[in-house]
Amino acid sequence: MKTFLIQIITFGALLGLSDVGVFSMADGSTDAMYLKFSTPQQSSLILGTSREAQGIKPEYLHQILDRDDVFNYAFQLPSSPYGEVYLNSISKKLKPNSKSGFFILDVNPWTLSKKINSKTRLETFSEEDNFQENTNFDNRNPNIEYLVESFVSSYKQIIINKYRKGNYQTVFVEDDGWLNITLEEDANSREIRTQDKILNYHNKLKQIEGISDYRMAYLIKTIKYLQGYGQIYLVRIPVIQDMLDIENDLMPDFNKQLDQLSEAFAEPYINMMTFNSKYTFTDGNQLDVRSGQQFSQDLANIIIEFQE
């Protein structure tokens, strides 16, 4: 019996050591979120959804704005609409002594919309009990808490993803937080993704009842919180016209509301939607890599005008 117990304990210890070894391999290839929770606190942040995660590359902001401290802390629409969960995560990622920071906040109708449960007719909150709410330590490497609580695949996938980096249908988060997704670039693949995305967002309209007072209140709380740390820019990233038409159906007066918010808090609202024909997209909703680089440069040049 004693020998059996020793064997069980030894086996368990070896399994634990193997997991730790795999955890040490986790990096930007692990998934679209891990690296953002395994890097140090930051003084300047890009905040929002996948449009920002893929569409704004800090490297190009740094070149034009003469900075080196901007980190992309944007995620996806279900996990980072404005709310208590995201604000708490932001507060843990931000250096407490930052006073000359730089913040880009994604604003679009989806991040502020009121999603309704079809049965109860009550507002639902997609970010509840997700990886942001379940991760208490946002700045540890390796972040074992995230890998144990929130990594949805088997741990062997950490190794597989590491060696698949750059293949089609893979993601890689750069050290500055920018999300690089490798997709097929042929016209047919783009068209299929675009039509699927448009259909998906048309269906989303059925679940939404205009603007959410809760989301808007937390956007305001986020602005007030960040005003103590630096300059804020409210930015609307462009999408294709078909996607914009859906957003206009959702909130026809969105730009007017953002103009009023910008005036109330003396923070610029930069509506880049008017330049949407200038860029190309992976699916009509996300800028592709080349356009993301161009957009980042264009945005930086506009921001300079506000700083002069």
C-alpha cells in the first residue's frame, strides 16, 4: 500500500511539473488574450473590441506620436463592452502612478447596446463570468491563474499553437498587445467571411433594444477614471458600408450622442467612419493587416492635430 501511494504521489508530481513546463511556453500564440494578462502594468492603453485589437498597432502610433508606451488592451465584443468587468480589468492593468498616459477608447453602437434575453426581456451581460472577471492577476508571467481558469483548450494546444504560428487560421498577439490574425486573403474567402459577418450582425439586431444606460454609464465612468491618468481619444473605427448601414439602423443618432459626450468631458471624438472606403477588411468588420497599419498612421496624424 505504501509503495502504491508513493507511486501515485510521484505520478501526480510529474504531471504537475509537466503542466508547469507547458505553462512556461505560453506566449502570444497561445490564444488571443493570454499575452495581455502576462505582461507588466502599462501607462497607456488602447481599449475596446476586436476592431481595436486588430486595427490599431501601437508601433505606428509610436513612430508618429513620439511615444513608446502604448499597449493594445482591446479584446472582443462579448468580453469587453463597457461595464464593471472591463473597467476593473483596466484598473489592474494601468500603472497607478501614470500621469501622462495616452488612451484610445473604441466607441461604436455595439459596445454600448442593450442586449435583451428573448424570454425574460431583461438586459444580459455577456462579459459576466468570463476570462476578464475570472482573472485576478493581470500582469504575471506565466499567468497560471489564466491558464487554469480561462484557457479553454487542452494544455497540449499551447505547444501546438506555438509551432503553428503564421499558418492560416492562427492568431498571434505581439508584445505591444496588437492581435495579428492570419487568414486567407483571396477575394472569395474575404467575400464569404463578409457575408457571414453581415448576416451575423443582422441577427444581432433582433437581440438589441437600442442603447444601454448601463453601458453608457460605464463608458462615462471609464472616461472619468482615465482622465486622472492622461489624455483620452474616443475613436470610431471604420467598417464597410453594409455594416455601417446596420449600425445606423441600431442607433441612428450615435454620432450626435458621441459629439455631446465629447463636449461634456472635453475629450476628442474622432469619427473615422467617413474614411471607410479608403481601407480594406478581412470580413467587413475588421481591418486587414495592411489597412490596420495605414489606419494606425492616419489616426496618429489626426491625433497630432489635437495636440498642437
